[in-house]
Amino acid sequence: MSGDNQKEEFVYSPCLGVCVIDDDEMCIGCFRLLTEIQWWSTFDQEERKHIIDACAERKKEYWKNIYK
């Protein structure tokens, strides 16, 4: 049996419901860019995974810069 029959994991929105968009058009709740929030429903699962990874990096950078 091949792996082709496995269901792709659904990637949910990382929205926390505390949207605050900063000057760089990034939400400091979920760390998505405004365009990523606007177009989330149109992205496929692979694109969503990429965005989630990018959000994790943005979050690290954000907090690193806050506590300089």
C-alpha cells in the first residue's frame, strides 16, 4: 500500500482573535501578514504550512526585538 491514500493534514488558521496590525502590516497576534490573512481561504495546505513556518520565524524576531 502506498502513501498516496493518506489524507493530507488540514492546516487551520492560526488566528487568535486578537488582531492588531503593526506598521509592517503584520498581525502581532498570529504573526501573519495582512495579505496572508486576507487570502488564507484561497491557499492550499502546502502554502498554509509555509505561512505557519514563516509566522513562527516572525514571532521569534518580534520578541527578540522587543527585549533588546
